[in-house]
Amino acid sequence: MKSSTFRLLLLLCCTSLSYAKWITAWSGSVQGPYPTGNASGQPVLTAIFPAPESGARDQSFRMIVRPDIWGARTRVRLSNALGTKPVTFDGVFVGVQLSGAAVVTGTNRAVLFDGKTSVTVAPGESRWSDAVALKFTGLAAASLNGRKMAVSFHVAGESGPMTWHAKSLTTSYLTGPGTGAKGNDESETAFPFSTTSWYFVNALDMDAPNDTRLIVAFGDSITDGTASTLNGDDRWPDVLSRRLHATAGDRVAIVNAGIGGNRVVGPAEYTPAKPFAGGPSAGQRLERDVLSLSGVSEVIWLEGINDFNRANNESVEAVENGMREIVGRIRAKIPGVKIMGATVTSAVGGPTSGPETDGKRKALNEFIRSGQLFDAFVDFDKATGDPQTGELRAEFVPESTLGGPGDKLHPNRAGYQAMGMAVDLNWVLGKAAAKGK
């Protein structure tokens, strides 16, 4: 009896050890160096970062991110992908955001790298941390759903040009230069300055059951969320996230890999010395922003309008060929992956669009709908377009971030809601799961 009981306990132990895997629960595609990019609602930061070429100097960051799922353990990835000198990080902590810069008392956990409290990341490189246990006294796992995490760290010395994500549409917090390491301070007052961008941190993983799936929303500003609500988490991937969790719980996660201004084809070269506001091309950033994420099973890709605008004027054939090459790379790296193409929404009446631009957009949309490349498609164009005018529907135009009339290119909160509702859950989850069976 004792022997059989021991064998049962051993089996249960081994099963539990193999039950969990890493799933990326949040991502912020990097670009840069700061201030190259398209930030929204950004405070004036000249006193915080006096010289962009010098970057941060002996100061701390508290980046606020929303994991799409929570687990028993987490790890974070710090990036110096667009830097030009080694950056040393120490005083790294993760905790549950209370409000503003404050962290819920007792939740701040120290983060180590190979067992050490500091890590130096070379230019062009990124580093994952060790696993961090997230057992919080008084906070049940279910109560963390929808909560945000504070990722805090200190830049020791001077960073040089900073790798960042310009348009976070989320308020994060900073200290001034020369103020030292503050990551272990859970108080509101430790981080007196704010930003609407993410710096250095670009991915966060959670422990998840082996059958958990990850969707990557890959794209440009309309995936990044331009014109959505600041701190509202109402980009189309956020809307889709809430639908997925309402149906499938935490068996699926979605992360946002959009960059405002991003293109399929260009720029041909992207370096810290030759940056571009829209970030590296989709192909140049694919490894970092999709292929290297943990547990990817589906990709939804919306991109192309920036390639066709008056300034860039790429051909339809060039964009289609770029998409073929990138989809091929995804399939080669992730066997069994499903890829959904998204039709490109209208820019008619916008500042960078004309008849030629819209003709190319329509031609690309027919390619996406044709089934030649993608496993399925979501018709964002149909969900947001006015068939009478060819423009975005009038109610989707006024901007939600700072107010104003909108630019007839970026949907507002209501437009993103329509997009998030247009994705077929049967394709993502399977018919039985989507119906809640």
C-alpha cells in the first residue's frame, strides 16, 4: 500500500512538473532609438532625458503592462536591440499595480538574471530573466485577471540611445536622472514623472498549462491602437482578448505586436544611426516580435496601408511578395501555426491617401480574401468601412485619445470595438470551444 501510494504521488508530481510551459502574456514591439517613433499623449520629457544620445542616467523606470493571462511564475525580457552601448540594469522588480505608480503592498518581487541582481545587455541584444514566483498573500489568481503589472528597473550609469516602444497608450512612471535605484519602493511618490511609452522591457512570459495557445496580433498603428483611449485598453486586440477569455477562460492569450507607422516592405535599412518612425520593417522585426515569443500558435496580421501612402508608394506586387516571404518564415519556424490575414481599412479622405493609394489597398484586400496565402481572413475593411463613401464610417472617425476630429485613417474606440468583434472565434478556438461546449 505504501509503495503504490508513493508511485501515485511520484506520478502526480511528474505530471505537475510537465504541466506548465512559458506563454508570452504581454509584448511591446521595440523601436528606436528614443525619441524616434509616434508617441501619443506624451508628456514633455526634456528634463527627464535631457540628451537622447545619452539616454537614461542612474534613474529608474516603472513600466505598467497588462498581462493577458496570469500564472504562478513570470519572467521578463529586457531589450537593448536599438542601443549602441551596453546597458546595465539592476534593482529589477515585478509587482501588481495598485494605482498610478503605486504597487500593491507585499507583491513586489525581486527579479534575477542567472541568479544575479544585475545584468548587462549588449547592443542589439535582449535578455530573459530567471523565473519569478508570483504567490501573493491575500490575492487569489482569479482576482488578478485584468490587473496590470509594474515592471521596475534601474539603469546603472548612462544607457546611451534607448530602445523603446513609442505608443504604449498606457501611463508608466519614471524618476529623474541621478536618483538611483527605486524599484523596491512600492509607494506612489517614488516615481514622480510619467510617460506614455515603454522603455527597454519588451516581453513578459507567464507559466501556463500545456494546452494554452497564443495569438500574436502583428501590424502597424491600427493594431498599435492609434486614436484609441489612453489607458482604456480598447485597441482591437484588447476587444478580442475579452471575447476570448469570456469564452475560453485562460486557455488562450493574445499579445500586441503593432508599431505605429510600420510597413511590410520598407525601410530597406534600419539601424540606430538610420532610424525610421515606423520601426524596422515587418520582415526585419519578425524574429524578435513574433518568432521568439513563447508558445505562438496563431498570428493575425494587419498591414499594408503605410506601404501604399503617397510618401512610400510601394507596388501591390511588392507588398504581396513581402507577405509571402514573411508567412513562409513563420510557417517554417512554427510548425502547425495558423495565420489569419486582415483586410486593410480605408484611408480615403486622410492626409496621406489618394485614389492610387485606395486602389492598391483594394487590390491587396482581394489578395488577402482570395485564400492564396492565409488560412483565413478577417474583413476589417467591411467592419469599419462606409460602402457609400468608401471612407471609414463617420462614427468611427473622431479621435478617442486626445479628442479632435480624427484623421480618417485610424479608427476610434468604437471602430476598434467593431474590428475586435469581427474576428471569428470559431477559427481561433474551434467550433465547439467557441460555442462554450
